[in-house]
Amino acid sequence: IDKEIINYCVDNNLIYEDLPNHNAVFLGYDEKNVAKFGCVRATNSSRFMHDLKGSSKQYSFRLLSKTPATSLHIFESAIDLLSYATILKSYGLDFRNYSLMSLSGVYQTAQKIEDSKLPVVLENYLKSNDINKIILHLDNDRAGRDATKALEYILKNDYIVEDKPASYGKDINDYLCHITEQKRIRNS
């Protein structure tokens, strides 16, 4: 993840370090800029993850455009969101001009796709923002692909929906690691 993006998140109280464990804590805020959500993720190879007690998934971690945006990019995790922001920056684009939202975990679909409901964070955001296009960057595993199908089905009548998973690896972070490694190899 790009250092400038991490510093932006730290400076804007979106991420902090959980001491003494050195985990990352990702925060989400309500419309009045009050922290309502927090999730803890390991910064090493362990799979340690949990949400802070009292967290409301309706305000998950997100980086929202500083100017009005009509498109919304959706990710399963905060790490994938930050990886995408890093990819944008690598193309010379300003991540602050994009609205990026984490679902803070895999979205569970109903057994019958037509019975699936929107994740609460997405439903809440769409009610109060003028969005016309949703870009899904969900994982390349069964859960991510099933969630993509369900969201496409639910949203298709009201929004332009694009499926843009990582073109390499399981998720956007895997893809970022891959392109970073390829760049390192080319430059060595």
C-alpha cells in the first residue's frame, strides 16, 4: 500500500495502529463524522480479524471523493480498497477523486439470488447519495463471485453495474502485489 495513502488515512483518523499488537484498525464514520465502525486486521501473515464492539456495519471503512461523485467502487475489505487506491495512484490518478467503499467482509447472499438483500452499508449510502454507477471489485473466489451475481441482480434496474474483479490473483491486494513484483523484476 502506498505510504502517502496510509499517511492520508492516519492524518484523517481513518486508520490507527492497535498497540501493543501492531494490528491495523480501520474506522468508518457516520454523516456527522462520528466514528461508528471499526475493524481490526493483522498486519502480519496471521488471519487475525474482528470488528470493534458496538460497530455498525452501516458505516464501514471508506474513502469518499472530495468532489461529488456519481460512481461508487465496492470492495470486500479495507486492504483491497487501499490496494485499489494505490493502483490508481500508480496510474497518476488521485484516489481522493474516487468514492471507494469496503463491505468489511464477504457479503452473504441468499440461497435464491432473487431473495438477496443489499449490504447495509451500501443500502445506507445509496439512500443519501446521487450514485448512478457501481463498480464491483469483489474477490475471485466462490463467495466473491456469488456476491457479485447477487448485487448485479439487485442493482441492475436502478444503476449501471460493472464487474471488475482483479485480473490476477484472488483479490485486488493480490493483484497489487503481483504488479509490484513484476515492476520490481523489470527494474532489476
